[in-house]
Amino acid sequence: MSKNLKLDLTNRPRRLRRYPSRRALVAETFLRAEDLIAPLFVVDGKGRPEPIASMPGVNRLNIADLVKECRELYDLGVPAVALFPKLDAKLKDAEGTEALNKDTLVLRAVRAVKKAVPELTVITDVALDPYTSHGHDGVLNVALDDVDNDRTVVILCQMAVLQADAGVDFVAPSDMMDGRVGAIRRALDAADHTDTGILAYSAKYNSAYYGPFRDAVGSAKAAGTRLLSKATYQMNPANRREAIREVQLDVAEGADIVMVKPAGLYLDIIREVRNATRTPVAAYQISGEYAQIHAAAKLGWLDLPRCRDESLLAIKRAGADMILTYFAKDVAKALKG
């Protein structure tokens, strides 16, 4: 066969890949710092940052350090943070009563951040797992050995109003109780918080990849195991159509943004949700996804920056408008050059 063989091809897609400038011209998906939301963990006191062993590079921060971190993130172009408290075990009980303390840790953190960086969008978690001694996202019905949906929703509404009182921009119910988005919307409106948005964890799956997060907020320790099953309220990983139903219910109840969690393992769900609604779609690249990439990179099996960026680009390509990711700061730095 001749070494000078030329195929008779009209279409040569590689023409568009030949040079970096051409690849840039035809790129279809872009990742920006403005697409990212940084999840941050806050602890009480004045201690030094507490490294989270299962999440390299992520720390629990006291409020003063949290404020500094928020300022750095905003200066890097990251427009939003999501706050998660790690409470002293002494403050936890079966009912999660500390969640309704008007001076609880996360509310003090919100007030401090909004005072120091008012331009930053602040999102707070509405769920009881950081506050309960059993680690579940709601109060338990002992007779049924399950989370009591309606009693929990009443508490979530009270939590959401307290968070709005503190100045939060979005409350983010992550509990997966039925009817909680509508109930929270009514409670916020009744308390004159019509401008406070709801970022709903609409399709939150009962994933095995939440372990590092449960370590970070102490809910694993409260429960005695990171393997605590939440299968009666979080979604079955086998289900796709159910995600659309959950999203549609949340939109009808007043969700301003809907979210899919986890993200990387559920790209098909993100795309299905994107096609099913005109409501903005968020996706949460969870702790286990983050930890996997770091672990493989530490062993020399993967290129950390490239895998980090590819994982986030895939989530964006699937249809997410915004991404909660523990890589937010590193990516924003890289994008800024």
C-alpha cells in the first residue's frame, strides 16, 4: 500500500481539532468561576482550620476564617457559597432542637459573612442531620422506625424562616421530605421573606458516596456509622423517571432552582431534568466524587487538574447551570491564571 495514500473524504472532523485556536472556536461547553458554588464547613470557637481527612484540602473553619475564605472566593469570581455546620455532639438530640436556636452556629456564620461580603450569595442547608443524635434528616417516628415526614416539615419551615431572618439568600432543603418546598415557601412568604429563594435538593439519591460529607458535619459519628441508610426518603439510585416527578413537584411548589445530587454518577438525570424544566438546574459534585479523584491522583493513577476539570465540564455539558463542588476555589484560581 502506498505511503502517500489519500482517502477521498469530504468530511474530516479532525480539521477542527488541528490547532488550539480552532478547538477554542468550536468548543460547545464552557466552565466559568461564575458557574460554581463552594460548599464550606463551619465550626464554633477560634481554633485553627480542622482538616477533613477524607476530603484533602477541605477544612472546617471557624467563623472568622470562614469570612476570610468567603472574601477570597468572591474575589476569585465564585458568586456563591453553601454553608454546613459541624456541631458539638453535646448540642445534638433526637429532635434536633439546636436547629431552632436563634443563635445557632450557622445563623451566626450567615450574619458574619453577609456583613463582611454582602455581594456574595449565601445558601444554607435545611435539614436536621447535623443536629440530630441519630444522624437522620428529620425526627423519628419510633413506632414506624422511620423519619416522620410531616413533623419534620414543620421544623424545616421554622429553620428556613430563621435562616432568612439571618440574611441568607437561598434556603436549600436537602431532606427529601414530601411537601417541604411548598410549606417552606408559604412560611417564608408569611414571614415577609418573599425575596428569599429556595434551592431544592429535588432529586437527591440514596448514594453510597456521601461518607466524607457525613464525617465533615459529624452526622456519621452521631449515628455511629457512615453507612446509615436513608432509603425511605432519599431516592433509589435505580430510578430515572422518579427524578422528573420530584422535580416537577418542587417546581410546582415554588422552587426557584432544582438540584440533582450526586452529579458525576447521575449525568443522565441532569440531562433528563434539564430537558424537563425551564427552571435553573444545579448539580452537587459530592464528597465521595471529590475524594475519589484525589485518592487516585495521590496514587499517581490520574492527573488531578485534568480529571478535576473534565469531571466538572461533564456536569456542565449534561445541563447543569451551576455546580456545587469542593474544587470551586482551585478551579477559580486556575481559570484566573
